[in-house]
Amino acid sequence: MAQASKALLLPVIGITVFLVIWSIAANSINTSLGKFPGPVAVAEQFGALYQEHNAERVKAEAFYERQDKRNAARLEVDPSYVVKVRAYTGKETFVDQIFTSLVTVMSGFILAAAIAIPMGIWMGLSPTLNAALNPIVQIFKPVSPLAWLPLVTMVVSALYVSPDPMVSKSFINSLLTVTLCSLWPMMINTSLGVANIDSDLVNVSRVLRLSPLTHIQKIVLPASIPLIFTGMRLSLGVAWMVLIAAEMLAQNPGLGKFVWDEFQNGSSESLARIMAAVVVIGLIGFLLDRGVLALQRWFSWDKSKS
């Protein structure tokens, strides 16, 4: 109980001190749009943004009701009429853009994991392949997403040509940019984890004459899980930061575009709205990291990993 109380009390104290410092500092900072928003102003904007979301949902429901009534009336007059259903084209709310960013970042991260983890295992098992590919990894690892985005945009525009695309080009652009920037931490940590497996485990596998696939399943993956998940946590953090930057630069739907639009709007509430988005971005990043950590504890034999 004492440990649990301490574990709960210390974060509460830290957050409280931070809020007090933030409030004092905000009152002393004047900008062209007024005072820098403090915790109270940001909290008020959370309420306002949620109300805007609910109002937009009401408009969407009314739109679809009117559309259903029009289609029903046309069918009564002409039973052969082909019903046309149009999607509501109202603006994306703050809540909508949160979900848009989450879907994009997880799609890019999963694609990166599907490439990086098998490649990392292969590199860890083969010193020759690792020596051949490591220079390429080290060259592309530090490349900024702002450098990848124009290239990705041009390639997607050239190759993804369809009169009725399943997903928008903006989604593909953001997804591929996230994938390219989050490949490397996973690949490096996976290969390092595989290459550093205890030699006794490798010898056991040889004595038992395990097949290559069984060796990977029974020896390689369990032994290298800690470093694989370390790479995944690093990659997901990178992916989240990259996505926000890409959305701001390319004006793709999501939290990054919300921040940029509010910055360009320049209203008296814009700073508080931007700060609200910053808080949400940080909170989502923290929750994503905790989610991967929970998966690591579930997959790993060592449940004490933190």
C-alpha cells in the first residue's frame, strides 16, 4: 500500500507543480494574439472543441436524414430510380482529426514492423547480410521526414492514379512517410537482439538439430524480444512525431493540419487550441508507448520489463 501510494502521489505532485509553473509563466507572456494560454484556458478549449464535434455530428445526421427522405420520395415517383448516396462533406472536427492521425500512424507503423522485424532477424542471423545492409541503414536512418515527404508525394502522384481510389493520396503520403522514418530503429534493434543471443542457446538448437524456422520460433524470437520491443517503442515514438510534421507540411488531414490551420487562423482562441492539441499529441504518444510496453510484457517471459 505504501509503495502504491507513493507511486500515485509523486506523479500527482509533479503534475500539480507543472500546472502551477505553467499558469504563472503563461500570465507573464504576451503575444500578438494576447496572453499565452494557461491550463484554465486550454481546459475551456477542450470543452469547446468537444461541443463543436457534437454540433458537426448533428449536422451530419440531419444531412443523411434529408438525403434518405429525398431518395425515398424519388423512389415513390420512379421505382427504377438508382439511389445515390453521398457522403457528408462537412469539416473534420478536432476529434475526427485525432482518429485520422491514429489510423495513419498505426497503419504506417504496422507496415514498417512487417518489413523491419523479418529483415532485422535475417540481418542478425547473417553477418554477411548485416555487413552489406548496415551502411544503407546508417545512411537513411538520420534522414528527416521533411526530406522524404516531397519524394513520397511525387512517387505516389505518379503511381497511384485511379478515378475512384480506395483511399486518398494524402493518407498514402503520410503512411509511407511514417513507414520510411520508423523502419530503422526496429531493424537495428532487432538485428542487434538476434546477433547477441546467448551462445549456449544457439548450441542447444544445434544439438537438437532444429530446423531454421523452428530455431527462429523457439530460440531467436524469445531471446531477442526485449530488444525487438525496444526498437518498436522507439519507432512508434518516431512515427508519431513524423506524422504530425508531415501533416503540417503537406496539409494532410490530422492533428498536424489542425495545429497549422489554427496557427494560420490567428484568432484570440488559436493559441489555446494549439496548446490543447499539443497536450493531446503528448498524451497520445505516452499511451502508444505504454501500449507497446504492455504488449512486450505479454509476449516476454520476463514480466518485469519497464
